[in-house]
Amino acid sequence: MTQALVQLSENSNRVLNIVKAKYNLKDKSQAIETVIHHYIDCQDEPELRPEFVDRVLKAESGKFVKVTNFRKRYGGA
């Protein structure tokens, strides 16, 4: 496990204390982990290109899409 010494503003410190109390955590490091996991779950979702979404929807509806140069385009063995 990595350890870090961080400097927090008063507001950030208050927020961590609220997270710590809300989730009944032992220390602020667990509160930081909780905030990070929440960020990953909510914000780290990659955007899909509209063309890709259209192709997937067509494939799901039974309308197959011809794929050419798949390995060249997307990599692969």
C-alpha cells in the first residue's frame, strides 16, 4: 500500500470528516478511498462514439455489419 502526506484546505478536511462519519470509517485514508471509488464509479465512464453505438444497435437488432480489416483497425492477434 502506498502512503502519502497530503495538504488539505479547511473545506476539504471538513468534507473528509463528513464522509468519514457518514460511512462510519476508521480514518481519513478510508474516507479518501471512498471518495476516489465514488469518482471512479460516477465520472470515469468513457464516452462512446455515436457511430459505434449505431453499429451495436444494428447488430443487436439482427442487422449485421460487415467488418473489414478488423485486426488492422482494432489490433489483435
